[in-house]
Amino acid sequence: MSIELKTPWYKYYDGVREHLEYPTYSIYSMLKESVNKYGKSNSYNYFGKTVSYEEFDAQIEETAKAFKANGINPGDIVSICMPNTPEALMAFYAINKIGAVSSMIHPLSAENEIKHYVNLTKSKFIVTIDLAFNKINHIINDTGLEKVILVSVKDSMPLGLGLAYSLTKGRKVNVEKSDKTIKWHAFIESGKKYTGETFHEGKPEDTAAILYSGGTSGFPKGIELTNYNFNSLAISGTEACHILKPGDKVLAIMPVFHGFGLGICIHTTQYFGGCSVILPQFNAATFDQLLTKYRPNVIAGVPSLYEAMLRNKKLDGVDLSFLKCVISGGDSLSVSLKQKIDTFLHEHGAMIQVREGYGLTECVTGCCMTPEKYYREGSIGIPYPDIYFKIINPSTMEELPYGEDGEIVINGPTVMKGYYNDPEESEHILKTHEDGKVWLHTGDLGYMDEEGFVYFKQRIKRMIVSSGYNLYPQYIENIIDQVPEVLMSCVIGIDHQYKVQVAKAFIVLREGIEDTPEIRSKIRSHCEQNLVQYSWPYAYEFRKELPKTLVGKVAFNVLMEEEKIKNGNTKN
């Protein structure tokens, strides 16, 4: 059955091609093309230390030899638990070069979360920042991990800066002893004698990386992303932001374990010959120094990043005309904040608008963005080339008319392979429609106007977005409910001035348990030990009972409405 896809947004493709050619090779092979084109140009900048594309390729080869010498083969999964450092990039591309798969883990994840990710993927090796090692060491005997490759943020710093780090922050890093650890430099050295082949000719459908998100059930899912997914994103993303040129510098604030950071700030930048300015940690208070020191042409970040920029008095009078593209993603950008950012940019010499993007890890990252020269108030923009959006009735899968609210569904080359080892959940979110195409059901409510501009309204599924990170209430509730004194809990998102939303936990204690400072401290400590830091409840409220629906479920919508009334619908 042939059903024509509606594409009214094409009229706003000013200088952007509608359809593109996508390669059928691996992520590493795409990088290798950039090495051949831009060999002497800067590939990345780390604390002022620049590395050319040719040098980066040599680093990847050394890393690939080390993995091969230590027994990693095509199809094996290696966990990477790292912030943005050169070693994280070397490991990611080297693992792809040898035909293995990277499992990208947030280094602030709680011990039980790291154990879940490692066991899910049956990883035998993990590359980790030393700051996260003790958590890994505590669960290592409950996993199949054979080797832990330890990295310090100072390993690739310029010599003087690395020494200063060792004498200050580095002194606070207390790594427990383990016979399964090997430091990065020793790991690289272990591959020097390897003489075999390192390049594996990967196929487009091969899984390249596993990133983590909550899926539709609210529990962490491994999202399988292929070579084709990442390479298609790099090409279509560059086309959508077609003013990018080789040599442009991209401030890589978003982390490599996040689709936004890995897909846009790293792989897309490496594709078009840009320079990724990588930072292991972002500090809003020193944002002015990053801008004036590196003079990036592109910034990609969450709305809270730009709020920090607006509040930074040290940027008063600073010329920002070097900015060519400013992208906001990972969270909703309010109309008022967009106006403030645009005004700020113009007052500082950057004659551009902030371009809001929309996407989800299930399609790597952004797949829809405000056009360069057009804006519709409240809109998240128009789809990338070869990406198709439609709005459907989630009950019938019938496409709805323009202007009518429904579920946003997406089709295109960046849509994931599926959830790792979870066919049931994959079938729930990837569905074949009457047109014969597989559509990604986002769980997001929105509509499309007659000219193809998409408007996001809210998430259908219970999910909280805080500073660009997804928080899953059901998962947080399960952690809280593990405390013996807790009868039940309910977690909702409440407004926050800088993070957009944070989690608030409503808790009912068991009969006979008194609400004491000791009990509250116990629950808070349990959350901090078992949840990644950004998902810790911001507030706790203890009640005798929680509102219920007619069928006996906790009425979280009632709690959300109470919070709105309590706060007068204003930000906290």
C-alpha cells in the first residue's frame, strides 16, 4: 500500500537539500575519511592542547591495538564510564574500528545502576574515570568484568596543567586497590607489540553503541544505535546546520554518554572537519572564560546552560560575533528564554538566533530544529533531511489533521535498531504502520501546523526532564520503596528556576513508623547511594496518605496540580 508522506516543511529548507546520500560503512570509516581530508587540522582541543586529525587517528590505532592485544574481538561489548576526555574519544572510535560495541555509562551512576548496565551487556572490560572506580570495585564480583582500565582527567592535559591537577583535585582521588585494574598508559603500552589487523569492515546495520534511557516503562533500557544511525545523523545534522565549515570549533559541553554529546558535539563535528573543544566538567561560573578562551563557532547545550550565560556578568560587553550557530536541546526552551537569549546574542555582536532542537536517544539525538532564518513562536522547528514526522492518534495510529494534538512519531535513518535484549519493549515503541514504514513512537504529545512546523506540548509518559537529563519517577519510587520504613511513594516533577524541573518525592511511612529526622536522613541517604546524582529528589514531603484514582492507583496528576496551585504556577 503506497501512502504519500506529507512534507510541508520543505519550503523552509533555505539552502538545505531535501535528500542526502548516506554511507554504508562504519563510524570509524567515516572518521578516516575526515582524516584523509583534514589531516593537519585540529580534531579536538583539551585544555588548550590541540590534536590534529592525523594524530587522533594514530591515537585510535594505538588504542585499537591495546584492545586487540587484550582479547577484545568483533561483537564484544566494552563499557565506557567516562566524562569528556580524549581517552573516551579514543576508546569509542577504537572499539568501533575493531568491530566491537561501546556501552556508554554515566560516571555518576549509582553502583547498582553500573552493575545493571555491565551485566545487561556482559561487558568484560570497562574504561572508567578514576573518580568512578570505587563504585565499580564494590560491584565487580557481581559482574563478569575481567579488567578495569583506569583513566585520570590529567592523563591528556598539558604537562603543567596536569601537574597542577595532581597537586590539587587529584590528591582527593582515592582509588581502592584491585588486581583487575590497569592504568591507561600501561594499557596502551600493552598493545605496542600487537602486529595483527585492527580494522574490521563494519556493516551499516551493526550496533556501534548502546546508550541508556528509560524507554516506555520508566526503567533503564539499552538503546542500540548502529553505524548507519550515527553516520546519518552526522550528515543530516550538518546539512540542517549548513553554515558549518571545516575548522569551525564546537564547544563540546554535552557529555559523551549522552546522544547529544556523542552524536553532535563529537561525531558530527569530526565528520565536517571541525574541532571538538572537549571538557570533562562544565562550570557555569566560568562559562565566560570558555567563550573568551576558545572562541567557539558553535555551542550546543541545554536551556540551563544559556540561563547561566545570561546571568554571567563577566560577559558584559564581550564580543561574541564569532558564534555562527547556537543550539538548545535536551529540554524544552521557553518562548521567554529564547527571546532573552536572542536579545543577548544580538547585543553581543552575534547576529543569529538560538535554534531549538528536538530529539531523543532512540534516534541518537536531535532530528528536528528551528530553521536558520525562520521561527514560529513555541515551535521546535522542522525535521532534518530524510527525517519524517507525523502526528497520530496513539490509540488508533491514524494520522491526525494539522493543528490537532496527538503523539509525535518519527521515521528516518537515525531511528534506533531497538532496545538491547528487550524485543517486547522494542515492539512497543517501534511500529510498522500502513505505509509499510517503521515509526518510532516518542510518547510525546504535540502537533504540526500546515507548513510543517512541529510543536511539542508535553510528555505522554511520566518523565521528568531536569537540565537535559531524563528522570524516571517509577524508577526513583522503586528505590525509595526499598527502605523498610516506607509504605509507598510517588515522584513528580516540580518547576525549578534553573533546571526547568526537579524531582519531588511524596512518601507515606508504614503504620507505626514515626516521621523523625533519622528516618528522613535514612531515606535521603538511600537515594543518594542508589540513584545517579542528577535524579536525587530535590524535595521530600511526608504524608499520611496519597490521593488515589477510582481504581486505586496513586493520582500523581492530583499531586502535580496541588504543586501548581501551591506555587501559583510560578517557577520556584
